[in-house]
Amino acid sequence: MAQVDHSRMANAIRALAMDAVEKAKSGHPGLPMGAADVATVLWTQFLKFDAADPHWPDRDRFILSAGHGSMLLYALLYLTGNEEVTLDQIKNFRQLDSKTPGHPENCITSSVETTTGPLGQGVASSVGTALAERLLQAEFGDIVDHFTYVLCSDGDLMEGVSHEAIALAGHLKLSKLIFLYDDNGISIDGPLSLTDNVDQVARFQAHGWNSFRIDGHDHKAIADAIRKAQASDRPTMIACKTTIGFGAPHKAGTSKAHGEPLGAEELAGAKKALGWDYGPFEIPDDVLGAWRNVGKQGASARTDWLTRFDALPADKRDDFKRRVIDRKRPTAIADAIRTLKDKLVSEPQTIATRKASELALEALTPVVPELLLGSADLTPSNNTRVKQAKDVTPDDFSGRYIHYGIREMGMAAAMNGLAMHGGFAPAGGTFLCFTDYARPSMRVAALSHVPVVYIMTHDSIGLGEDGPTHQPVEHLAALRAIPNMRVFRPADAVETAECWQLALENTNGPTVLALSRQNLAQVRTATSEANLSATGGYELIPAPGKAQVSIFATGSEVEIAVAAQKLLEVQGVAARVVSVPSLDLLLAQDDATRAAIIGDAPVKVAVEAAVRFGWDAVIGPDGGFVGMTGFGASAPAKDLYKHFGITAEAVADAAKRRLAA
Amino acid sequence: MAQVDHSRMANAIRALAMDAVEKAKSGHPGLPMGAADVATVLWTQFLKFDAADPHWPDRDRFILSAGHGSMLLYALLYLTGNEEVTLDQIKNFRQLDSKTPGHPENCITSSVETTTGPLGQGVASSVGTALAERLLQAEFGDIVDHFTYVLCSDGDLMEGVSHEAIALAGHLKLSKLIFLYDDNGISIDGPLSLTDNVDQVARFQAHGWNSFRIDGHDHKAIADAIRKAQASDRPTMIACKTTIGFGAPHKAGTSKAHGEPLGAEELAGAKKALGWDYGPFEIPDDVLGAWRNVGKQGASARTDWLTRFDALPADKRDDFKRRVIDRKRPTAIADAIRTLKDKLVSEPQTIATRKASELALEALTPVVPELLLGSADLTPSNNTRVKQAKDVTPDDFSGRYIHYGIREMGMAAAMNGLAMHGGFAPAGGTFLCFTDYARPSMRVAALSHVPVVYIMTHDSIGLGEDGPTHQPVEHLAALRAIPNMRVFRPADAVETAECWQLALENTNGPTVLALSRQNLAQVRTATSEANLSATGGYELIPAPGKAQVSIFATGSEVEIAVAAQKLLEVQGVAARVVSVPSLDLLLAQDDATRAAIIGDAPVKVAVEAAVRFGWDAVIGPDGGFVGMTGFGASAPAKDLYKHFGITAEAVADAAKRRLAA
């Protein structure tokens, strides 16, 4: 087959993007049209992939951080022969149940590397992707050897998280991470000059990157630039000057091309200007053939890789297969946790649950080689660093501990990239209050079913003197409200061990562990084979006789509930205590299970050092709640509990008032 | 009185910080000790302030972004004679009800400019502070003419929001904004080199700033640098190389000095090394006297200012007094809204509530001169720009519209600074989903009682094709959970007008307006003098006879509730509809008011295109809920409502099932 001109191949992307957006009456034609040349050079000349197996572990990753330009990605997938994104799917762009949603979602379209759309997320998660490559290569050798390419936009680079991401990548010298910045100078409000005058090339250089400018429509310049980037010992950002909506006669170079259909007339004008004389969704045979060949270019590399993979020592191969390909967790987790629980029952510990988490991690590290710990510069406070975990440094990727820096969202996004790449179970720490900083990336994890663990310590006013800026009161509620986000707040060392098991065994989404700064008595003193936390709640202490009162509590307030139960017993009131390590998991149980745990005592009282919001689902609008009604304060923890009335007496009083009513 | 040596004055800060942290057994001595020289030069030689009136409107602002170093600020306030922060308060550092909480809070300590502690917040809000100065000067002339100084740390500059902040400040050429970066090279995990190698000076230069390095312990260099910064036509960042915990014999220059008491021995060693031979909290007379004189240095400037202020034309003076000093909103708001409501009742509008918000803004702009609109690059989508509002540009600060760029947290933080400075009612827009990005600054607003308005459009799956990355489902719950955050989701143009009134009249905290992308029928068709939204909920449609069912709905689902009510009536079921523009405000009513609105119909059903979380407080665990149980999807809005079963039929069915049970 004759060579097909670069421009015609790029125009195929432009035409599909225009046609799909036009048919959907919705979408973003501007980016695919502007970035088509950059993408065409990358995919035809550099990207290592095999359309026949989009999940080949050693493929180069292509991350479209500017997710609104999703038609660029869908066009590339269709043109190169991906079996999931067919022409019918392109025609069904942005419709219900299509494989071509408005923004790319890796759970909808398995050939998509990562969910993007919220700006900055692709840029930031790509740091994790590139880091995963380095870590796996250090562990498994050159069976892992690929680039991570990111196509990003002005918006990605204006978002704050881009700073955290590129600072971390620059620090770690992730030389195989390459950003192609679609420098089109246009945002929704108009020309970028309305809002921004950052010199992005100088900015990236200040962050330790290799960076330079090119004409993003000059295919030779693009190819030269990518070659230069591949050879660099630092990550590279190539600022590709492009025209948004390239080819559109009146809208090119303006914000009009960004986020709406071009309209029939402008679309026709664009096709004419591009010399593309074909109907909607029509790709001429020579162009389609050339693209399909591109989709096969990596086939031999993949075959070769499979041979090399088979030649690995059996233990290495099995480990790689389990972690990277099958993405299963070791079966030894349950045993390790049961052993720890038995030890705790025989030698009870009055320790903070952050410390209990460290104990669990010490037990888990030897049996979970993919466990990758880290903290956003709160290592000594989060108790995330176990003795066995060596630091990852720019010169040594054989470690298992990441100093993420003071970059909560950057950490959470990198964790997404690490997990989505495959091979790692990232678990990163900060204070629970600062989940606010990480929230956009945590949401992507929940939406994309990314299994990561957030080790969130200092989980209430119990942190004391640092005061209300650091004391979460609404964060448990805000996290519980996120679909597919599991939130645990264990009461003691035994529950903490159980919650760690559930967190690591949950491969369907992210898990928050909310942990105390302050020491807590061990309330679980009896041996238990079963993981009692698995239903979200369970009866910790039965009532002496028929229960008149059920007391629900989480985390550090369980010991208060236990004390209240005793107070009530002395006063002749039969109360039971239900420990609720996970309110969301409890509410997710089937009706019968949930009802059995909640019980039918006429009075229900909950105690949690946080706002009531969400608890009515258990206790009802008439239930008693002892907790916070506003922000905390700066004082020693004991003073605060007293000041805010979160005490056993208050719980007992709330119960008695309702019994008397 | 003899001149007191700079070092002795700086050592007074160091000693107070060490002593207070030691007594509290908690806190951060390292920053105050390291930055004492920088702060001493700034306060003694440059800062325009008068301790006798810490609220003088034209004072220079000093923002301690590194809020953990709060003892630096408290020491300066005490030493200069501030009446609020006395020596007793210093001795009571971090204790309940003190004026010296762990991190500075402007609501606890009125002489504190802004609440800091969550890293990056001071840096980012300072952009609003400096912008307020420019805007007010353009409006009122040189009655407003001050600098904004920010003392910031590595952590502030690692946080992503710092990027958004400095890019915006650089773009706007806020030349009177001066950052003093405490470049001590230490973070909690250890030396900064563990996590970071950003060249901060080059970085700021790439963002359009003037920036250079100095020795942060050389008082002459510090003074020269500040003079240079004052003369610059761009914002300036001075990287001051310092030693954390300066003076501490063993802990200086290490992370050990950062966040814990030095301990008796190290403290004694430090005092010895500093030549500070005084007991705990003891400041020798000469030093205290010198500092007290510093506190009076600005007195004549303030007197002069008062004279100039009195000479302003009466209308200007009154306007300035109302907006900047008394911080009251115009009384004309209520009239403007009532007029708009009457017009809407006479000519009903089927429009999106984002469009209704634009109508309200058109009505409000002429009577609320402090209204400062803007958007994080979604101006045409958020409908935030009214015709009357001219753009603010780097060359013209007489406008009332800010293009914040794709910087949601940067916008929210700048709004905090604008509001806290005084003179403005900032209202900024983005998509509701991206409140996640802005959340840390929104929390500061709630905690600090900052009156700002968030115009959050595209508030549900009703946004359609952009899909789940852009569709909020948990955000209403997550925002309602924040104490002192008012969340409105109006049902139509009339409610939108009412909610705008309530938002602007709420000077005690921030307000979220959640607005639809899609058109909504006008459900409020009768004239109403009263603002019905003021109780959070109200009966929109009474039941035909004794109510068997109460249907609660918000925003775009109110019209679904209305249709369901009709369906039920046809089937002989008497239902009423309660519109709930603000669930949190409804729940905050006194028991009797709330009970009357909720009513005593045996069956309760709520409908909201979001998760149920929080609604049980109204409908109870047995109530019916029609809404979302997970994330949304990409498709036209109508298809999505059908797909997710958010329909009048589903609401009626939920009611009937419960009636039959």
C-alpha cells in the first residue's frame, strides 16, 4: 500500500471529531482538530502499542489529560482498529450506553488509560503512571520499559494540581514522562491572555524538566521533538503551538471552536479547507488502511515481549501476572490479619489507631509486595512508614515508600496512576481534614473503580491544639456521600486490622481509613475468626436483657459509647453498643442484615465527634446524636471533648431523655 | 529611649515563641525562630499600621500564610501593643477560649487578617487582598494605598493552589503584593530535598513576578529587598534563606525544630546561644519599649488618613464606610428582588436557573456597587457576566468582572481575600462538580464567616452529555455538611431571585447557589411579598384535603414533584409539595417551624437528582427517595432522567408503595 500523507491521516481525526460532535449536537471539536497533527505523529511514528491487545502491559501509555477532546482519542482508537471503539460507537458519541462518553472513562471503555475531564487529573495521574514504570522496571527488569505520553491543554496547566504533579515528576526525574502541551492560546472565556501570562516553558524548566517550543502543525518538528524528549534524562514538556479548530474557516483560533458543534456550514467549510471531500463518518480506504497498519506496528514488539515474559523465572512471572495482569491481591492478607488480631487479643493495646495502622502495615508488608506506602509530608504523624519500606529516590526506584511532599491532590492523583498502571496497591497519608485538598482525585478513583487506600489520621477534634483548621467535622459525611468510596473509622487496634484487610481486599474502588491521633482503649477483647467490620457495623456489647437503647458509635467515640452503656446499666437502663466502623458499608447491606444490626430498641443514639449529617439514616430524625454542630477549637483534646459535650454522660442523658418522652 | 539592636528585637519574638510552645506542650517554634529577622525588619521599618486601631482600613496587610508559625504573629501583636493579644493570651497559647489558637483565625482574633493553617490558603487569599486594594483605589482614589505582605513557607509553595494564585497575581500585575518566602529547606519529613527541587525564584519569574534571593538573617539585605519590592511594577517574591529554629543548639536547621516544643534543655541552650538571659515570657523593658514604639509609628499616618477620609465627598465617604468599615449590604436589595419577582409573576419564564441568576444579577448590579462577579473560565456557561460589569484587567481596575482563569481554588481563595479586605461582595462561578477543587478555600470561608457567593451551575445529571466527571451527585450533600455553609438549589426564576437576596444579605458566611443548566418551568406563579425561601422550605402546593403524602423536592426536581402530585391526585391520593431551596436552612429552623414545614403526612418522599445522603433527616429511614444511587452517565439530559428513574411516575409510585405498606 502506498504511503499516505501525514495531513490526510490527521484530517481523518479532524473529520471524525467534527462529524461526531455535529451528530451528537454536543462536544468539543476544537482540541481534536488542533492537536491532530501532534497525535498523528506520536501514534504513527512513536507510540508502542498493538491494537489487537490494548491491555498489553508494556504498551506506551497515552493519556489524554484534556479529556474534553475525547473525540481525538476515540478517533485514534477506531482508526487503528481497536475492537471496542468501532465506527458505530463513534456515531453514538455521547449517547447512553455508548463506549464513547463525553469524557473518557476507563471503566466504560477499557482501552482508555484513565478517566479524564476534570482538568489537571490526567497530568497529575500520569506522574503515577510513569513512576509505576520505573518501580516495576527496578523490580522486574526490562520486561517493563515504556513511555508515558500526555496530551494536555492550557486548562490542565492552569489547574493547581499541575504544579504538584510536575514538581514531583521533576524531583523524581521521571525521564520517560513526556507532555505534549496543546498550546492553542484559547480558553472558554476567550484568548488565554484574558487570564494568564505564564511562560510555561520557563515554568517547567524551573521544575527540573526539559522543555521547549515547537510548531504543533509541523510534523517533522513534532517528530524531532519527541525524539529529543525520549533521549532526555529528565521529564520533557513540549509546548506545541497549535490552532484550535484547525481548518474551520471562521471559528479556528477562537473560543467558538472549543466546546460546541461547528454547525453544518462551518463544518462543510472546514472539510473544504482541509481538502477532505468525504461524507459524514466516511474515511477513504487508503487512509483507513494506513491507520490500521499503524495499529499493527507494535505486534512484533508484543510477540517478542511475550517470549521474554515467558522466559522470566516462574516466581517473578507469577507475581507480575497476579499484580499487573490479573490485578488480584495476595490470599495471605487474611491470615496475616488474623494472626495480628489474635496477638492483639492476647496483648491488648491502648494506642492511637494511626499507630494500630502502622502495626497492621508491619504485618502486611511482608505478604503484599505491591503495597506502596507514602505520605504528603506527614510521615511521622501518619505512621505510614514501616521499617521494611525503603524510600524511593530519583536514583533508586527499588524502594516502597514515597515522600509525596506537601501535595495532597498530587499524591492522590499519582496513586490513581500507579494503581491504573497496574502492579501496585498505593496507600498514602495525610490528615483527614486535608482530604478536601485531594478530593477531585479521590472522586476520579471512586468513579473509575481504582483500588487505593487513603490513610487519613488526626480524624477529629481529638487532634487537639492544632484547632479547627485541622479538625475535620464534616469530612466523614462528605466522604461517605461519594458513591463507591468506602470510609472506615475503626475503634481500636483490632478493628483497624480488620479495616486494613477490607481496604486491601477491595479491588473495586478506593478506601478511606480515618484514624485517631489520640490513644484509644482496645474495645475488642475477644478472639474473632470473622472480620466483624465487614458488614460496616456489628453489636459490640449486647444489652443486659431486652434492649431499650441502641448506641451507635465509630472510632474514638466507641469507648465513650461503652462507658455510656455502663452508666445506663447502673441506672437500670438496658442498652447495647453497636460499633460502626463504616456507616456507608452498613447502609449498603441488604435490608434484613442492616435491620438486624440496627436492631429494634425503641431509642437510638449515635455518638461521633463530627456532624450529624447522614446519621439519620440509622437513628431517624427523632434519634439522639452526640457530636459536633459546628467547627472545633484549639485546645487539648480532653478539654475539647468536654467543651463540646461529647461524653458518656451526654450519651446516657440523650438516651434517657428519649426513654422518658 | 536608646535604639535597640535589631537582633534583640528579633530575639524577643524567638523567646516568646519558644516559651509559649513549651508551656502549651504543643506548637511550632521553628518558623517564628527562623523568620524572626525577616518579620522584625518588615514590622519595624516598613509595615504601615497603628496598634491602637488594628482595623484601620488603609493599613498594610500582613498575612502569615504559614499559619502553623502563629506564635510569630501573636508575638508581633503583643510586642507592638495590640490590646487583644496580651501577654496573658500568649501564656494561654493553644488553650480553650484563648485569643491565641493553634493557627490564626480572624474570627477568634480580630487583629488577625485571615485564617491560615491549611497550607497555601494565605498565599492564595492574599491575591484577593491585593486585588481589593487596586479595585478600591481605582474607585476611591489614594484613600486606599497599601501593601499586602505575605510570609509563606515551603509548604505554601508546594501546594497546587500557590500556582493558581501566583499566576493570577502575575497576570494582573499586582505590584503591591510582596511575598517573603521563609526558605528554610525543611519540611516535616526532613530536608526539602527529599521531595522537591523546584527553583522557586525561576518559577515566580516564569509567572511574571519580580523575584530574587537574599540571606534571611541579614537585616540590611532584608530591608534592601523590601525597598526593591515596593518599587517593582510586578508582584515580588523574596526568597529569604533562613535557618529553621534559629538559635536552637541541636535542633536548628532540622525538622525537629518544626512542630514540637524544643524541650527545657534545648530551650535553655537556645536562649544562651541567642544571648537572651531572661525567664519565660520575660521581655526586658528596653526591648518591649522599642517594640511598643513600633506599634505607634503609624499613628500619624492614620491621623492624616482620617483627615483625608473626612474630606471625601459625602456619598463616597458613606459608600466606603458602609462597604469597608461597617460591612453592611445595601438596603435596596430587598426592593430590587421584589420588583424582579413581581415581573416574573406577571411574565413567567421557562429558563434555566443559571439564566434566572443572570436576571437577578442584572437587577442587583445597579444597587449593589460592591458586587464583584467572575468565573473560573466558564463565563458563558455560568451566566455570571452581566452587561453592566466591565472586565478587570492588569491596566484597568475600575471594572467589576474577574476572569479568574481555570483556577477554582484560586478563585475561591481570592474571593476570601477580597471579602476579608472589605469593600466587595465577591461572587464567582464554576460547575457545581468543581466545588471539589475549591473546597479547602470554601471551608476557610465557612470557618471564618466570610460572606461570598459561589455561583455553581450545571448542578446535576441535567447537564447531560458531559457525563459523570462533570455531573455532581454527592456535592450537594458534601456542601450541606459544612458548618456555616448555606446551600441553595432554587426551583425556578422566582426562587432564584429569592435565594440571591438571601445570599447577599447573609454577611455571616458563604453561600452556594446550585443552578441548572437546563430550562425549568416557573413553579412560583403567585405574587409573594415574603421571601418564601428564607425558611429553607415551604409548602408550594397544598394537598387536596388532608395530606396523605408530603413530597419534598429541590431545584430542577420540583417540577417533577409537582407533576407527581397531580398524578397522585388523579389516583385519589392527597399529596402536598414542599419546595426545599435549602435543606440545611430548613434543618436549622427551630423545631416548631421545621415540623410545620415538614408536616405530618404519614408518607414522606423526597426527589432530588443526587444521593440520598442527608435526606433522612426530613423523610426518615422509611421515607421514599427518588434520586441517584451512584454516578451519572453521558447522554442527553432527558435520557438520563429516564434512565436513572427520576420521574414523576417514580415519585408517585414510591408514595403509593408506602401508603399500601
